[in-house]
Amino acid sequence: MDIARTPSTPDGNPHLADAPPEPREPPVIRREDYQPFGWLVPTTHLAFDLEPEQTTVTATLQVERNPAATPSPILRLNGDGLKPLGVEVDGEPVNSWAMEGDDLMVTLPAERHQVRVVTRLNPAENSQLMGLYASGGMLCTQCEAEGFRRITFFPDRPDVLSTYTVRLTGDKHAFPVLLSNGNKVAEGALADGRHFAEWHDPWPKPSYLFALVAGDLVARRDRFVTRAGRQVELAIWVADEDLSRTQHAMDSVKQAMRWDEDVFGREYDLDAFNIVAVGDFNMGAMENKGLNIFNTKYVLADVDTATDGDFDGVQGVIAHEYFHNWSGNRVTCRDWFQLSLKEGFTVLRDQLFSEDMHSAAVKRIEDVRVLRSIQFPEDSGPLAHPIRPDSFREISNFYTATIYNKGAEVIRMMRTMAGTARFRVATDLYFARHDGEAATCEDFIRAVEDGAGLDLSQFRLWYGQAGTPVVTASTRGENGELVLSLRQTTPPTPGQPDKRPMPIPLKVAVHDRASRTLGEERLILLDEAEQEVRLPFTGSTPALSINRGFTAPVSLRRDVSLDELLFLATCDDDPFSRSEALQELAVRHLVHRPDAAGRDALGEAFRATLADESIDDMLRGELLMLPGMSYLMEQVERGDPGELHARREGLKAWLGDRLGDEMRDHYARAAAVPFALSAAAKGARKVKSAILSYLAAADPKAAALIAAEQSAAADNMTDRQGALMVLAGLDLPERAEQLAAFFERYRSNPLVIDKWFAIQAMSAHPLVIDQVRELERHPDFTLRNPNRVRSLFMAFTGTPQGFHAPSGEGYRMIADLILRLDPINPQTAARFVAPLGRWRRLEAGRAALMREQLQRLADAPRLSRDTYEQVSRSLG
Ligand code: B3K
Ligand code: ZN
């Protein structure tokens, strides 16, 4: 393109051509089109003159031609909604630039130049929460994936690494704290009540890891000494009133730092590590180099306001972001198709950390529950994609359970096949080889091959094929052996009609029911479409324990007797396998064969679980959970969620009735355990809430009394929330009283008020639709805060009688929300499309109503790129 001849615009600026109308179809970006960027940017200097409504950014880039790229004199700097207020090359204002769409194209004649661009932003008006925005009086940033281009013009792609120096200038009173990446190198007072701070980050990084924060914040401070003796100043920055709720986050930081040294040999590499909590945030947290920015939800926790689950969430997310310092920051991604390289690996790392901090078995069961209730439906629906996608229109839509959780499972399989020690050799090799680079999933696989000595040629299919493999297992006895026949198929997914067999590592053991002998565990590899494996077995009543510990993220179909399932549910030595057998008993009864024999077997398994003194309460509470609705809906072809829910509630009532005495005894025992954050006390609370939900289904009035007592006696949020959740689903007078009391008590704490919204929106109350409509008009509801929006509406999408109301009203409410939210915050709006994309799994009436709403969205003018992509894929 000839830059000098860009057409003039009416305002006389030759560079700003009339913006072309937004194309209806945002372009598709393809993995195979990757090209290295034409220029390197060794250093970047950013100067921010911070004002909430008018911030000026001066970006000074040293650029030089990239010898590895096709030579071109044109430097493309990405922008998003920006205008350049001035462009200088080598210190002189120039005219040799033009806009191409949102991007700034600068013509540079020589090998090396300095390019300076000035932009102006209005953070206060930034409701998308991408780029620089205002939240509760402070200014902060979110750049991943493509938010940096909303701050200044830059090659905003992860393979352009640069060393940043950042100077922040602002009003000393409004912004006493000025933070950016790396180490603070200078600070001082200026005229007119302003001051400045200068930060330098010695580690080259891509623009998505840039961050700044300016605000009136206080810090909890601590110190960590690394294995090599580096003193790291730790600080967690929050609003003054939140300081008392930061100790758990600080403890978690130190645990994560130590664990990463011990288990992965990774040390921290700066003198400071800062974390800031922000109330308005699109996701959980962000791993910006040396300056992690967090949703308050994953920093603040104390006993009065956070549940046990919240405490674990804080610890897990703090660890996740910290671990990114190596898996993501020191080694970053070449392009966004490689997202799972950092996210899948880091999720695995945070899962392993939490396994080590708590009960490994319970953590594994929890992680599999999340995978199966969120990722499996994604993998079987219109939004299915491989963990390394081939194309996208908007990368924000690909921060998915598939990239994160299935990505972690795929790497976990490599670890299982390699063994822990050889996997460590492989990850050491990966970090050593690619430190300071932007790497690919292929680089990771190669490091595992070389480091662990595995041949992963066929295993690479896991990166390219979407869909959850279905493994069918059957057995027959033969001459002192058990012959295990295995078959695998992966269903078609969008754009991938045919799948090839993949290597599936399965840990198995064969137990003998009659003699109650537990077999030895061994690892087998299913890598063909059909395969027979011979396992030594001399008994006569085998019980096959398969996919122990969930070694492979597959759906298992096994032809198994009730006796066998009951044995596995009560006697298997692998806790995951026990939980699996219990889930299978429930699925069998609720979905496939609703007979009395199956129900009795489940009753027996529950009775044994309640009575088993060899397990702790954490595991007991876990085992007592029935499969959730989302997983159950996955098991039916075209289901009626209302009917399935009613069956599930019926089963709960039956269990609560049949095992009422045992359950009440356990409840009383658990209620007597004094509050502590120990595993035993947490387990007791978990058992209590599980039992309460059965008792409520069996006898709502009696359970309401217990819940009200629990709430009155509660000295912690877990008990209080557990009681309120039960009451919120009941049509009894206690409901309103308790909800009002809870609101009054916590009205000044936004995170707890989020719970208050969610508890009501997710309840099984018959009038949940009316309640959500009313809550939407509540003075504390706002579309501008993603936590609040999710508390009300994401919670609602899980309700069988609300979201899935046969009238279609629930679907309409979500479509209405998307239309209102899209212009404000497209990233968050697009997240609500997935629940509407499940129409293929629903009975015809609801499927048509859901499609109608998707079509209504598709017909709406001016949808964001984010929402457009999700809607068109979901209709597909
Ligand atoms: N890397 C960020 C996620 C960014 C999401 C951008 N839409 C947090 C994380 O996964 O650790
Ligand atoms: Zn992450």
C-alpha cells in the first residue's frame, strides 16, 4: 500500500481516512498463516500522564528489522480505537504514516529507528475493562490478549518481546500509589501536587504482560527469600477497608513460591512481587510480570465473608498466576493459537500444587467434576475446538475450559506416561531451551519427548482433535486372565467429521469381589481403535477398576453389573474410582435404568459411605454428591432438563428419607466440630451441607428448621451460605427473613452481596424467573461490574426451571442480557452465548425456543466481534 497517497478526510488530516464501516463478518485468523513480525522492538519506553478522563501516553519504541522475517519498510503498529496525536521518527515529527483500519502504518527507510507516538485515552469511559480503565477510583490495566493496543500503538502480538521502562505521573492525592512491572527505579514529587514513579522490568516481555496501577491503596507486606538467596519484597495492594482480608492471599503467595522451587525448580526473578485487587475485572486474575492484577474475589478472604471453597479458590488462583512467571512469562507463546502452552500447563501446575496442599484425592475428584460439567459439554457442542485451535475471529472467546482444563489433562497424560521424575527432566529441558522465547505447543511436546524419552508422534493428535473420546470397555475371564476389550471413538465436532485413534493412558486394577482382594495397579495404553489387554486374574468375581485417578480425559462406557459397581463404590482403594462408581450408579438410575434395584444399590453405597470410618469427611462429603445437572444432561440424547431435575430431586428425597437417621447422626456429629480451617473441620462442614441438601429434598419443613439453626449458630460463611442455599430453594417464610438478614449484615461488602444475588438466582425455587427479574432492578445490580452480572445471570443459566422454563422465558432473558451488555462489555456478554448453544441436546420444544433467541441475536445490528463469533458458531 502506498502510504503517501492516503485519501484526505473532511477534517483535513491526510492520515485519518474515513473509518470503513465495520464488516458484518469479522475476519478469520488462521494458525497456518503465522509469519514472524518484520521488526524487533528491543526497548519500549512508556510515559503516562494519568488523569481519569484524559490520560496521555507517549510510547517510544526502538525498532530494528527482524532478520528472520520478510523485509519490509512498513512497521504495522496495532491500535484499537486510538488516534495518533503525533508521530515522530528518530526525534522528528513525520508524515510518513497512515491508518489502515485501526492500525498505524509507519514507513521506515533504514535498519533501525526510534518511533514515538502519542495517544490520549479516557479510562473513566472504558466499560470494556480492556486496556487502561478506572475501577473504584483507581486506574488499572488489562492487556491480555489484545488490550495493549487500546493504550498505545504497538506490535500487539505475543512474539514481540521488549524491555520496558515506564514512567507514571499523576496526582499525588488521587493516586498516591503508582505501580508497574519490574522494579521501581525512581520516584519523586512534581509541581501542582503531582508525583511520578519510574519502573524498569529487566525481563523482555510481550505487550500482553504490561500493567500499571495508580490508586489510593494500602499494602500487606511480607518478604520471601528464594533458594538462591534473593530477597523478594512481597506486597498485596487493596483498598484500606479490605486489608484485614489479605493474610490468606499472602500465605498462599509464599506457599506457591516455595512449592515451585521444590517441585519444578523454578525461582522468582525480580526483587519485588506485587499483587493488586480490583473490584471490576473481566476474569479471575492476570499474571502481568511482577505485578499480578486480581479480581478481589481471588484475593480477599476471611472466615466471616469467605467460604471454604473461596479460601481454596484464592490459594489456587494466587498460585496459578504466580506459576505463570515461568510457564507464560519467562517462556511465552508464539501466537494465541498456542494459548494452551501456558494455560494448560499452568492449570496442571496449580492443580498439582493444590493436591500437595490438601487432600490429593479430593482435589482430583473436584477437578474432574469441573472438567465434566464444563469442558465435556463444550467439547460435545457447537463451540468445540481442539486445545490448539486452527482459527478464531476473537481470541477472547478461546479462554475456555478446553484450552485450560482439557489442556491441563493432556499435559497430565504426558506426565503419567513419563512418570513424575522423567516429567521433571522434561520440564527442566523445556524451560532451559525456551527461556526468553515465545514458544509453541510443538516445542513443549518435543521437550517432553527429548527429556522424558517418550515417542509422542501419535499423541500429538490430542492437540489437534476436538471432542471427548468415548472408550468402551468389556471383560471376559480366560485361563487365569481377565481379557479387557477396549474400543475408542471420538465423535465428530465442527469442522472435524473424522477422528483418528489417540493414545489413551489408563490406570487399571482388577479386584476380586468374593475374596475382597484388591488387585495391583498398572498402566495400560490404548492407542488403537480396538484393542485387547490381558490382565492376570485368578479369582472368579472380578471388579475392574479402570481410568483410576482419571488418567485420561475420556468418557467411559462399561458394561458392568450393579454388584461390581457397588463393590467399586465401597471398596476400591482408589478414591477417584470410588467416586466414579457412585456417580455411575446415580447416572444409571437417573438416566438409563430407573429401577428399584439400581436405586437400592445406590442407597447401599451411600449407607456404606456414611458408615465408612476409613475415610475422612472431606472425601465423604465429596462422595455424597450426586452428579450435577450439566453432567447428567450430557448423558442424554435430547433431554428435558425439567424432568431430569425432578428425577434427581426425587432421588435426593428418597436418599434423604431412607438414610435420614444416619444422615441426621452425621449432621449432629459434624455440627459439633468447632470452626477451624483444618481439613477435618472443613470436611465436617462439607458433610453438613451435603446432608442438608438431602434432608431438604426429603422434608423441606424440617430441613428449613435445621438450616435456620445452622445459620443462627454460624461463626463462618461456609455454614451461613450453606444454610441460605437450602432456604433459598424452599417456598417457606424463613426464606425471605434469612435473605433479608444476610443482605443487611453484608450490605457494604460487594463480594458477599454477589453471593446473595447468586444464591437466589441459582435456587430451585419455583418462582426463580420472577425473582431474577426483580433482582435485576435491585439498586445494587449493575451491568458495569462483571462479578455482579455473573452472580445473577450465570448462576441463573444453571437453573432447570428458570433458564430452561418450557415457555422459553429464561432463554429470552439471557438473550436480552446479551443485547444490553454487548455494547458495554463484549467480552463478558459473549460468555453468555454458550448456555444458549446447548440446543442440540434438548428436546425439540426447548431446542426451537433456544434457537429462536440465537437467531434474534444473530439478526441484531452491530454485535461485537466477540458475541458475533459465538452466536454464529452456536447456530452453526
Ligand atoms: N492469562 C489470564 C487470562 C486472560 C484472559 C484474557 N481474556 C489469566 C490466567 O489464565 O491466568
Ligand atoms: Zn492462566
